[in-house]
Amino acid sequence: MTTDTIATAAGDLFADALMQALIASAGNLHTLLDTTRTLPHTAYTGQLNTTVTARVRATVAAPGSTRASASLHLGFLTEQQWDETAGALATRRDALAALMSGRVHPDLLDPDNTAGHTLVPANIGFECTAHPPTALHPDGRLCEHTAILAHALAGRFRAQPSALLTIRGCSLGRLGAKLRTALTTTHRAAADTAAPAPAVTPPPLDAASSPVRADDAYSLWQVAAAQPASAPADFAVPAPEYGLPTPPPGVSPGIADMVAAAAQYAQDVLRGAAVEELDELVDAVRHLSTPLGAPLLETVAGRLGRSPAETRELVLAYRHGGAAGVHAAAGPLPASDTEVEHAQEAVISAQPTARGSLRASGNQITNDSAGVQLRLGPDRRWYPFAVGLTGRWQPVPGPSRDPAAAYRAARTVRSTRPRRPQP
């Protein structure tokens, strides 16, 4: 399952909150954060250690200075504080769903949602072997080494926001366990006293609520199913009737379609509606696209009667365009001459000075000179392909109902690859 806008937003918010705390903690030395903003990738060396509670350490080589051991001290929350945080987060439906699925959520930054405990501390300590504490700065001071480390840590939060939880004393997995404990304990207490279910019951998912991911809804259902039998009957999570989220910018439309198709398939099954069974090829490729299925690629390829290289291309096609992408990559498909001719005209109009000429065959439009190809899929979208390093046509991101847009996607990918003659 792909990361979504919630995870991306959380990472950016964590990084921004860290930089604000650093500026406040650095006093009149905060300008160093601006002057070292472009240095982390060239001056930062060694392993960024974010697994040590309360502190981040690294070896930093700043330009014009010696290499030094630098660290940032963020402090940690106690177990009781984390338990209180979990109890408060259990009432936040969106945050609870995300955390149960192993992803952070922006709600973690608001103290009102975490029992008053601040995830990003207001004061951050600085330590550097090249700039030891002085009478003026008895707790250490911001220097070029710690400033570079700060930018590296902010970058880590953008890519892996859960690192902040580990530094503050509770990994993402442990926080999920605390959430389950908070839910289970509260419902057992309610059952023992015959009291109605309290506010920490996971709120129902309905059409009027904000969008929830399919895997998040499943996580909430798992929490409900794990509760003791004596829990109140109204704790059960109903069949999900939620709206699908809008795919974030930059995410492959194929991946977005795959998530939407899976969620729709699950809703149809729960409602008892007739569903279309996946064919053997698509189902095998879908499994190979998962971490558990990837090691079985050569075995599955043999059973499909295809080479490993062909099967890898089908996996790429599935990631870019779902089931329809697999069929577009697997072989020729029927297409009307009129539809293909209109697509050719659209591409030529959009690319009047394009290198080479277009030729059409079946559902395919090819520019051999440019090393790009379009294939019309069963969903009437055009799937872009580009010549790979091995000289084979490889599926690339960007399927579209607009053939000109799909052609541009293929040209963009092709322009980054070395040119080789297509066999």
C-alpha cells in the first residue's frame, strides 16, 4: 500500500516543528540554520543514530572546520505520559486508524490530542565536541556542526516521521500496542460495571465522515474483533461506508486505481454484491508486487510460462496501471482503427517537432526513433512504454485516456535513459 497525503503531511509537519523548536532554542545563533541549509548532503558524515531515546548523534564534518561528534537532545516522555497520550489518541478516529496501520498522523503534533504532552519539545539541547559548553552557554550552543545535524534530522523526519516517536521514548509499534491496551482496558471496565461504552470506542466509519483508507478501516475492524466477548454490542464496527480519498499529487495513477479497486471490491463483497473474479495472470502478478510475493518471482514466472524478465515487466505494469496495465503489457489487444487513428493525430498535434515518425499496429502506436510506445488497454486508457537498458519495451508511469499525455510520460522517462537500438 502506498503512502498517502496524511503520512507525507505528518513528515513535513514534524520537520517544520523541529526547525521552529531549534530556532527558539538557538537564540541569537539561529542564523546558522539558514547558512547551513544547503550543507547536510555534503558535510554530514557517518550514521545518523535516531534509535537512542531522547538524543540524536552523528559525526559531522563542517566546511572549514574539523570533524566533530554532534548531538541534539530532545528529551523523552515517560511511560505514564505515553499511556496518557495513547488514551487521548484513541478518541481521534483518523489518528487511531492511521496508527493502527503503522503510520503516523498529523494529530500527534497537537497537544490537545495527546493529553497535553508535546511531541516536539520546546527546548532542544546542543552538544558538540568541537564547541564544548562555556560559561556563556553552559548547556551547549548551536554551532555549524549541530546545525548541519539539525537539517539532517529534519530530512529524516520528512522521510520517516516515526523516528520522532522513537527519540521521544516510544516507537510506532509500541504506541500501537498502547492504543490497543487503552481500548481493551476501557471496554473491559465498561462491561464489568454494565456501563455504556465510553468515548474511546472507535467512532463508526460512515459516508459523512472524512475519507479513510481501506487498510485503516480494516485495522479498526481488527481492533473491534479483538475485544472481549463481554464488550457492549455497539462496539462492533459496521460495514465501511466511507469515501475514497483523493490521490495525492505525484502518486502513480496506477497505484491509486489499485487502491480504489481493492476498496471497492471489499465493499462489494461486504454488501453481497456480485463481484468479478480476478483472472489467473493478474492475480499472480498482484501477489508478486507485494513484499511477500517478490521472492517467488522466478517460480511464478515458470508457472505462467513467461521469462523472469517478462514477469518483472508485468509487475511494473501492475504497479503503474493495475489489472488493465497487466493486460496492456501482456500482449496485443483488440482496438478499433478509428480509435487508434484519432490517438495518432492527437500525439502528432501535441508533438509537431517530435523525433521520428509514428506507426500503428493493432492497439499499439510506436515511435522507434524516440524509443517510446503507447498501448491501448482494456479500460480504454493509453499505457506508455519506453525502451529499457535491455532493449525491451518496459511499462512506465503515466497511463491516461489522453494519448498525448501518455506519450509525454513515455518521452520523459525515455529522455533519462541511454539510447540503444530497439530489436
